[in-house]
Amino acid sequence: MKKIIALLLALALTLSLTAAFADTITIAVPNDPTNEGRALNILQDNGIIKLKEDAGIKATKEDIAEFLTAEISFYEVAADVVPSVVTDVDYAIINGNYALDAGIDPRGALLTEAAIDNPYINVISVKDGNQDSGLAKALAAAATSQQVLDYINEKYSGVVVIAVENVTDGYDADVDYDALNGQTITVAATPVPHEEILKDVVAPILAAKGITLDVKEVTDYVTPNTMVESGDVFANYFAHQPYQDSFNEENGTHLVTIAGVHVEPMGLYAGKQADLSALGK
């Protein structure tokens, strides 16, 4: 059903762009506050637009002070839909995980945000009150292990970038693992790369201590947080920190980060345009 909706949106986009944006450069961007601001900041960092001084990471197209190289019309769609409409616009700015999930190689991006000192670190979150539990500490230690670092570097070849500050051996010396033997940690995660990391690396680390990791696959940006808030799952692993902060603020939820794991650099991809010349680059 989701793919059908995406195809219908792509058709609607084609018709609307043909009618309204024939004489301008069109760029598809995510429509949620943190990811749209992230996309616009990529354009600003590359001298394509100038944002108002107080725009920040939640910038919208209304915060554009000046087009520096070309007139641009933005088509705002859900972050997971952007890959479906890339061929209908001149360019599309896509989250790294959605590019991977759609079979688009992020290494083919025309522009990519910097991975170093990137604030958009993908995190593991639990509900406030659970962050100091043995299960949370065990999960965090496994997810920030050398094994995960090696896996990410080998499997994703720089497309996903490790962002762990203090790498572990997979375990936390302060955790009583004997007391956790036989318990289950349930985590909601999007498929790529989060579910892969959890199942391929984190689960075996925990299993060695008798802890079962049950991964529930999700494909949207709301359900994983509501599942944690309601107690349907213990944790989630799908979103970056600015999104989680924004979600808490807007929805009154109580999500707390227990581990920052990696960055998926967002990039600008070719659609109808093969290179950056239409943007004056």
C-alpha cells in the first residue's frame, strides 16, 4: 500500500511540476522540520542559497533570504517518499537511509553533507525512566561496540559513518548480566541500516549473555516513537537526535537517548539534471 501511495504521489508531482514549475529548478526535499532544515543547510553550505541568520536547523523555504545561483522551487514530501519522486524533479535531497533502502547508492550524490561534527547522529532511544536500567545499559554497550564499528565500516563503506565517542568491547562492566539472563529487549527499527546492525551484530553480543534481542521492523518516522512511549517496545533505533528532540517538543513524549551510533549523510541527487550546472556549479 505504501508503494502505491508513493507512486500516486509521484504521478501527482509530475503533473503539478509540469504545470507550475516549468521555468524553474525544482528540488524535492523532506517536509518534516528537522530534515527540511537539514536539506536547506546543505544548499547554503554549498553557496546555492542564503538563509536568514536565525533560521537554524529547523529552517523552511520561508527562511530563504536569497537564491545565489538559480531560482528554485521546492517540492516538500515525506522523507521516505523523496526517493520515489527523484526522476520527476531536477534534483532531490534524500536521507542516507532512505537512499540505501531505495537502492540508490549515496556515493553517487552530487552534494553530501559533512560527516565530521554532524549533529544528525542516529540514536537509540528509550522512555524516560528506563535509561539507567540494566537492559538499557546492555543495549547501549552492544550498539557502541568495536564489533558494530567494524561492521558499519565494512558493510557500508563510508555511506554510513560511525559516530561513537567511547567504543566498548560490547559490554558494560557495571551491568549485572547474570541478572539479565533470560530477558528480552524489544526494539523498533527501520530496515536499513538500523535493523541490519541490530540483527547482525547487536543481537549476537547480547545473546552471548543470555539476552534476546527482538527487533520489530517499522517503516515510518512516527510509530517507533509512539511504540516506545506506550511501552509496546523498550527502545527504538531509527532517527537522528534533532528529530527526536523535535518529536518530544511537539508531541509531549518522553524519549531519552541512551546511545549515539552513526550518521547517514544526507545528499543532493540528480533527477532530470545530470550535474550541478543548472545550479550554477
